[in-house]
Amino acid sequence: MSGTGSKEDGRGRLGAMVSGLAVAVGCVLFLGGFVWAAVVYQPYTIPTDSMAPTVNPGDRVLAERIDGAEVRRGDVVVFTDQVWGATPMVKRVVGTGGDKVACCDREGRLTVNGTPVDEPYLDRGPATPDGKAPASPQDFSATVPRGQIFLLGDERATSLDSRVHLQDADQGSVPLSAVQARVDAVAWPMDGMIGRPTSFAALPGGVSAAGPLPLQLGAILVGVALILAGAVYGPVAARLARRGTATGAAR
């Protein structure tokens, strides 16, 4: 009987160790995921409808902190520029230094260095008499100076963007240093990740890599699962060990 009791006690101690380890690892993943996300991302609330339907007024978004060197065409960025009003704004980058950005071609599309860009994220509104809804209600053309970016809202009919500033010295562009973050996801309502437009991928420089948010969320969820599993497994293992001890003693 003493041998059986020792065996069951050992099983109980092993269960407690496994439970404790699961909870400890879960806490590391859970807290680490939150801390990592807090360091990398910053929340913003969208103030206007200039980026609809990608993001709408009142949406709470998560934006990855980046510097200008990481900006690529197609990115939705948060920036602050004195000429534009010195308040954080959210627009889409459609041109970088050296690009000639124009609209619209015969199909009503935006062009970058003569290459037409399909923009599936746009709500183009009513079609023109020839049946082609343009990517911009007004035609425009601009050459982006080096170290600058050209920005448009996704709601082209009302967005106050680079088109409004075409007569400025930099033809509506803003410096890369004005960029503070790149919008990666809509946190509320929970619409999920904002994908990189594949239409810009064929242009030199391609599109930016996805942010680490899915990994961070994965770490948090796995951490929660381990904490719950460890918390449940510990008492269950102890109860089974006690039951085994009692059965062995009865024999």
C-alpha cells in the first residue's frame, strides 16, 4: 500500500508541475503579446469619412509605428503636416519620391508613372455617361519630389488630400518625416486586418510587409488557452491522484 501511495503522490506532484508550467508559459505569452503590441502599435480614432469605405468615422484603428523609410505605395498612413493643418490625418499613399501620379486614364483609373492602378478599395460612386466611374472626380497630374509622398483619401469625392494642395511648392506632397504610423487593422468595429493592395505590388519597391499584429494576437490567445488549461488541469490531476490513493488503500 505504501508503494501505491507513493506512486499516486508522485502523479499528483507531476500534475501540479505540469499545471504550474502551463500557467507560467501562458502568462508569459499573454503579457508578452500585450506588451509587444503596446510597443509596436498605437490606437487612433478616425475623425472623418475621407477614407471610407476602408475605414469610417468613429472607427478605432491600430496603426504600426514606423518611420518614413518603411512607407510604400498603397499604405494607409497616419501623418501630421503643418501645411495640412498640423493635426493627425489618415490617407493612402499612392506615390513616392520621383513618381508621376495622374488621373484619370481612358478607363477612369489612377496611373503611377504611366502604369494604371486598379483600386478595389474605392467606392467610385455614380458612373460617367460612358459607363466608367473615375477614380477621381477631377483630373490631376503631379510629380512627387524626392523624400515626399502623394496621398489620397479612399472617398475621392469629398477627401481633402494632395489634390487640394497641387498648387503648393511640393505639388500636394508631404515629407516622409511627417509619417507617424501605418494603419494595419480596424479594432472597433472588429473588421480585421487592412490588406496591402496587390495593384501596387508590380511597381518598383512593391508593397509593405504585413505587420506583426496576427502574431501578437496569436501569442495572447495561446497564452489564454494555456492559462485556462493549466488552471483546470491542476485540480483535476490532484483529484485523480487522491482518488487513486483512496482506491489503493481500500485494496
